[in-house]
Amino acid sequence: MYIPFSNIDLQSRVWIYQANRNLTDEETGIITETLKASLDSWEAHGKKLTASGKIFEHRFAVIAVDERYELPSGCSIDTSTHWFKEIGQRMNIDFFDRSMAYLDENDEVQTIPVPKIKQAVADEVIQPYTTIFDNQVSTKAQWMKRWKIQASDSWLNRYFTEQTSS
């Protein structure tokens, strides 16, 4: 059963799918409507899941399940992954981009491939105060508090420490 993202419980489990490029307003609308329909009939072991989904920053699809009512199963999670593969194929979007996303000086989402992060810190593309996205958060509450964090408050801090000790 689909409910608006603002109404989903704070302890709901979340999954974040990062697109490999910015989504247009039209794409965001299509994906939003597709997600609403899919989430409305999403089930685990024949029981409806209380779920929500929304696009943020024209780049991230976030889905959530309120586990107080019904727990998602491995099969239901696989189903949600399949939705993003299918949508991505139809719209030429990779929702499985594993690059690190950050906000540039114009508050635009940019990405850096993981192997190039250390060099981006050395080149000061990523600085301690740069806002990065932590797509590993697991609940809506964590998403609200820790999805957007300063690079110095993340695992990247070790690279800033290396820089100052050199």
C-alpha cells in the first residue's frame, strides 16, 4: 500500500537508488507515477507492504517500507531492484551508480568514481565542508539526519587527515 513519503514512519527501512545522471522533470514525473503504482501493489509473502517512494535532487530514488506492519522479504526486495532495472532500461538511466555523489559550489549534484575520490580530495574538488550523500543510511530517520553530511563527518575524513599530516 503506497503512502506519501512525508507520512511514512521514521523507523521505516529505506533504500536509495542513485541515478548516473540528473533526471529531467518529465522523467521524474514518469518515475514517480511508476513507483507509486508499483509500491501500491508491493507484497511480501502475499501481504501488502506499507511503502513509499520519492525522487530527490533529480538524482536519487528513495523507497521506504514501514516494517511495523509487514517485513519485506528477499523476493520483495529483489522485485524493487527489478523495477529500477526495468525503468532504467526504458529510460536509459543507470540507477545502480556507485559513484560518490556530492554538491558542488552551485548546489548541483556531481559524482566522482570511487577510485578517483582520494585524488579529488588532493585536488580540493572535495573539501572537508563539501556536502556528500551517504546512500548507506538504512532508516528514514537516518536519511533525514545523515543522508547529506559534510565530507569531514564521513569516511572521507581519513583523506583530509592524510593531507594535513603530509
